[in-house]
Amino acid sequence: MQFSDFNLSKCPDGLLPVIVQDATTLRVLMLGYMNEEAFDRTMAERRITFFSRTRQCLWTKGETSGHYLNVVDCYMDCDADTLLIKANPIGPTCHRGTTSCFDTPEAEGFVRTLSKVVKERHEQMPDGSYTTKLFIKGPKTIAQKVCEEAAEAAIEAVSGNARRFSYEAGDVIYHLLVLCEQMGVSLAQLEEELKRRHS
């Protein structure tokens, strides 16, 4: 992808609008703008650099805070006048210290957020974490917990207790996410499998 591939005739100031989305949770993080130099630097360094319309200069997101946005994938929209970047954020994106510049509900896409937390627990193995204890015990114990929680969810479904079913189903999803991480299977891979079956 080149900057010249975009149709900037729709952008009066010649700056390309760029939407940044968390590659894991899919939450929209921010909107910024790029000129050709910012675009080229972003593609070369795989770290997002914008053009500041206020200061009229380049700025790399996180250059003072350390909260960089590392590029995962880039997509041009159907009119070729906007860029979507999926990124891995290092820390909060907004200057307010929040995850996103948009105040959408935190629960939006929370399964993906939880999957990200589980992955971090697996990488860091912090003391005192229940998730850490599961990883230490290994796949047999984690798989057993998935079976136990699924049975409990099924019992509540049969009894017609929607509130208890919701609680137990949450346990199933959590333990299944831990097992997926243990097996090296991402949510994206699960989605691809479901998509393949659907088609």
C-alpha cells in the first residue's frame, strides 16, 4: 500500500483520515491524520506517526508517554479516502489516560479484552493470579474446569434459571479462553473456523 493509492481529492487539506482500532479487542481507539511523510514513516517503522494539524508537524503517538501504537494491519476503505489501522496499543491511547478517545461502553467487545488479559497472564505469570494457577496446573486441569463449568451451565439451563445460567456460562467462556491460550488458539482462529463452517 502506497500513499499515492489513496484518493485525496476528497480531503481538502490533503491529509488522510486514519482510524485506529485495537487489533485484539476491536475497539476504536482514535482518529488522526497523515500526510505522505507520516504515512511512509508509519509503514517503515510499524509504529503510528500522525501529522498534527494544530502544530503543523509530524508526531509519533507515544513519543512522550511511551504509549505507542504498533501497527498490525492496514486497510483502505471502499472510496480510498480513509485508512483503518489495526494496532497493538502500549498503554492507554487517549491523553486523558483512557483506553480510547471515544467513550463507548467498556463492556463492548469485553470477551476480546478478557482474552487479551488471559494472554498477558500467561506471558507474565503473576503470583496470586487464579489464571496463573491454572496455567501452572496445565491443560488437563484447565480442560477439566471447562467440562465442569459447562455441566453446571447446562444444569441451570435445564432448570430454567436464566440468572444462574448466565453466571455459569460466564465461567465456561473464561475457562475456555484460558484453554485456548494454553493451546495457542486465538479468537481470530476460532472465528475463521466458524466462518469456514458457515460458508
